[in-house]
Amino acid sequence: MKLFIEDFKDYFKYIIYATRSELKSEVANSYLNWIWWLLEPICFMLIYAFISIIVFRSKEPNFTIFVFIGLAVWTFFNQTISTSVKLVSSNKSIVTKVYVPKFVLILVKLFKNAFKMFISFGLVFLLMLINGIPLSLQILNFIPLVILLVLITFGFSSI
């Protein structure tokens, strides 16, 4: 555990730099650039909300917000796990030539997907304001739940 913390401190600037470069490269050849990070979750939310409310006739109030939160969390978890499966083998040239702890590569993908998830959570907050859902101190329960989600996702990605 001590080695993990030391390596995390040593490579933290690299993790942030690599995360920023991956986020920039993801939208570099797109006409919509970073706006796509807003449009993608909104479009998915509209599709799922249409299916659940119109097709299945759900009567749950604020169901779109539930769908949107679940979709944001699942997308974060799914994309992080999916990209971490072949992460070490696809970066074999880096890992074999230079000492880089393998968990650093996982953290880069995790931070990239976490950034996109927090954009989705910003949209959730906006949707809550639009729907008139009152904000209370219980919203602070969000913090330990997100920390737990990140830790679980990192654990499964490391396997």
C-alpha cells in the first residue's frame, strides 16, 4: 500500500496530463468538440425516458432524473471496465521500456470517464432545478457514493 501511495504521488502530474490529453484527443476531430459530452448523455436520457415513460407508461414522478443518474453511473463503470481490459497489452511498448505502474494507465482512463460522468451529473443538477426538486442536505450523500463507485470501479479495472 505504501508503494501504491508513493507511485500515485510520483505519477499524479502525469495522470492529470495524460487525462487532459486523452480528453482533448477524443474531441479533436469532431465538429461539436466538447459540446458532444453534453449532447451524448442528453440524447441517451431522452431515448431511455421515451421508452420508459411512453412505451412502458411509467407513472413514477421525476423518472427521467432516475434514468439519467443510472445511465451516467453505468456509462462510467462500463467504459472504464471495457477500456481497462486490454489496457496493458495495448500499451505494451510503454510498459516494457519505461517503468510506469500499470495502475497509472487505469487511473488515466478512470479520470477521463469520471470527468465525463461529472458533466452528466451537472446536467442532472440542472434537470433537478428545472423540475423543481427541492435541494436539501441529503444531496451530500452523493459524495461518499461517488467515492465508493470510483473505488469499486478501480478495483474491478485492476483485476
